Amino acid sequence: MYPYARFFKAALSARRAPRLGILDTHVSQHICWPWDIDPWMELNNGRTLTLYDLGRVGISIRTGLWAMLQRQKWGIVVAGATVRYRRRITAFKCFEMRTRCIGWDDRFLYMEQSMWRDGECSSAVLIRGAITSRKGMVPPAQALEAMGESPQSPPLPDWVWSWIDADATRTWPPEG
């Protein structure tokens, strides 16, 4: 089940926090609850992705993206993701999540998120998000202008371009 109580808590906390620029980092604190764990008594990989949603909720509220999407009657969807899992987070452990937008191209926003425990990164995800309207995808530059931000993206890191290029070579739909 989707963690709606956590969603509303994340949204309320973000509304009370200072505003962020589109390229600033949103930091939030979380706990790995028993319903988040898998049979190996650690944070489940699927739940990890769901919890990353909460970080994107927080940053979207604090940057004004959420309000702009509501004004324009637009939405935002995850259009791709790649995750690295490196350290366990076990039941009842606290961890910090860091969420930041690292830039955009003509179609997608790119966000990097990470979970940290005891000063070490447990996992990190690169998310590609698409802003959508009833007519289709909205160019990120148009959305940034609607937010009052510069439509010019900072240069995307080479590793992001490598991911974009690699993903473009995948067969779609998948064979099988």
C-alpha cells in the first residue's frame, strides 16, 4: 500500500520549510519501519523507490514546481530511473534522503536522489521525469519559465548523458 500518511507528512513539512531554488538540495529524514522491510530484514528495493517519491514531493513543493503544475493543470511522471543499492538500511534505522534537480534537456527533468545512513550512501537513483499536459509532454524550459526560473539548464554531467545515450539503445517494447 502506498504510504499516504508519510506523503502528507512530507508535504506538510515541505510547506513549512524555506523555499528552494530549482537546483538546490532538499534534505528529509526518514525511518525504516517494519512494513518497509523484506524477508532479509532490510529496506525493500521496491519500497525504496516509493520512499524516493516522498523526496520528490518535498522538493517539488519547496521549489514551487508543485504549485505551478496545479496552476497549469499539468502533471509529472517518472519516465525512467536507474538505481544503485550499496548499503543496507534495516528496520527502525533512521536515514537521510537528499533530492536535487541536476538539470533538463528538451524533453525531461533529471533528478538525483540518495539515502544516507551514518555518513555513508546506502542507495542512489537517477530519475528522468516528464511534465505532461492533456496535449502531451511539456518542454522543461516552458515549465521552468512558468515557475519564474531560468529556462536554461546547467550542463548535465557526462554520466547523465551516458545514461541517456545508453537508454536510447534499448529495444522498446522489450522483446519477449
